[in-house]
Amino acid sequence: MRQAIRRALSAAAAVGMISGLVSPVFASAAGDLKIGILGGLSVETGFAAQTCLMQELADGLGVPVTVNAFASGTALQDALVAGEVDLASLSPRSYSALWRSNAAAVQPVLAPLERGGAKGYRAVVLARTGAELSTLEDMTGKEVGFADHRSLPGYFVPSVALARDGFKTEGFAVVQFSGGHQANLTALESGAIDLAVTWTTVGGTADTGPLARFKPGAASPLSEIWRSPLVPNGPLVLRKTLPDPIKHIVTTQLAALGARAPDCLATAFGRPITGLFPVTHADYETFIEADHRRLSLSVASN
């Protein structure tokens, strides 16, 4: 594969052969499990970070596990489509792009719990406490603020999620863009708008988003009247044509690492994730539609 560097974990093959754990389904279908990563500044460091994860998967499958490093997200996506990578971690936008170009290439199976255990975010609509606004129907004819007309969480994701719940932005009397999430909340608090759309983290020990300044349990000047489905963190994807038993083994092995070897996961991902949770394509449909709308408007404006 162009722009790819291939390394095998030779110890993994020995583990599989000596212990007699070689999966006949996998051996006949693929021979080894191929992980795809982005090369970054130091390819050697990237390979070293995968060693623990490679060994864990090799122990479960009983076959060699290899790593391919790619110079760009596009090259990694091409390798997944070509069947030259079996497992990769993608951002939501990378998964969206890959699904739109080749929906049959991969399937998402797990997503990381980020710092503090956060699963992702939800778009929310807020009103001032005591404003007697509590339902989607109450929003009709009101003035609403979004953060940024170019932003996925600041406009496209919430507008798509609202439409999926039966409320289109055309129902607002006035739509304004405040230039940022904090500015949007300030406009709502001051009474300049009736409603503000922002986002909040889901899961985890604390909200690190725009609503972090509103302490849990304290009297808040703002009330939530709607929230979107979860927009998960970027998925781990498996090549869709892998045999189902192999998908099950890989998914089970990875999911167990969060409790058994969280440091292994954090090293492999290069950031302090605390585990993995199950996801499916349906969890990303709102994001994919929002991303498609963003791209379509960008093309139309050029």
C-alpha cells in the first residue's frame, strides 16, 4: 500500500502457534489482523505505542497482528476500503466521509471514553429559568441563538437533530449566530434572545463544555428544554467483510481492556481514555447528515 509502513509483532505469531489458539476461521480468511494508524511525527513511537494492544489481540486471536502507519486520514480510509486494514480508530468526520464514499467498507463497534469517562456530547436548547418554555412546541416563533453557522456542534448537528425530532429551524422567528458558545449563553442570560443552542458532554465526571460554569446542584439561570441523541466520540471500526466470529473476538478483547488494562488503551490511543463502549452506525447518523449538510452548503457557496 502506498504511503504505508508495515511492521509485524513476531511474538504474536509465536503465542498463537505454541498455545494452539490459532483461529481456523481467521487463518483461512485473513492470516493476520491488520491495524491502521496515522503516522504522525514519529512513526517509530507510533508503532511502539501499539505493542500492548497488538499483543492483547494476538493472544485472543492466536494469529499475528500487524500495524500499518499511514501519512493521512484519506490514505487510511482508502486502505480500509481496499481491505488492507482490518481495524482502525476514526474521528467522527473521518467515519462520516468514509461511510458516504463506501458505506459497505466498515462498521463501527466501539468508541472511547475520553477524559473523565465522557462518551461524547449532546446538543441542547436552553431558555432562561422561569420563561415558561419547556417543549419543542414552545419554541415556535421565538428568537434563537446558535454559536456559529460554520460549526458542526454550533449549528449543523443541533439543526439536524431538531428536524429529526420534528422541529425545523424555519419555525423560529429569528435565528442569529452569536460567534461562539459562551457569547450565545451570554446573549440568552441578558435577554437578547429567547433560546440558545449549545452542547454538553455526556458521561464523565464533569462537564467540560460551554455549560461547565453552571455548577451541578446550584440554582441555574438557564433551563434545558431539549437535548439531542448522543453524538459519540469517534469510532473504532472493523472491516465489514471480516468473519463474524473474528469481529466478536476483537470487539470483546478491546472492550475488556478498559477494566483490565486501561493504561494499554491510553498508550495505544495516545490520550487518556478510560475504556470503550459499544456503538453502531445508527449512533452516527445525525452527525453524518449534519456533516453532509455542512459540506453541501460549503460547495454551494463557492
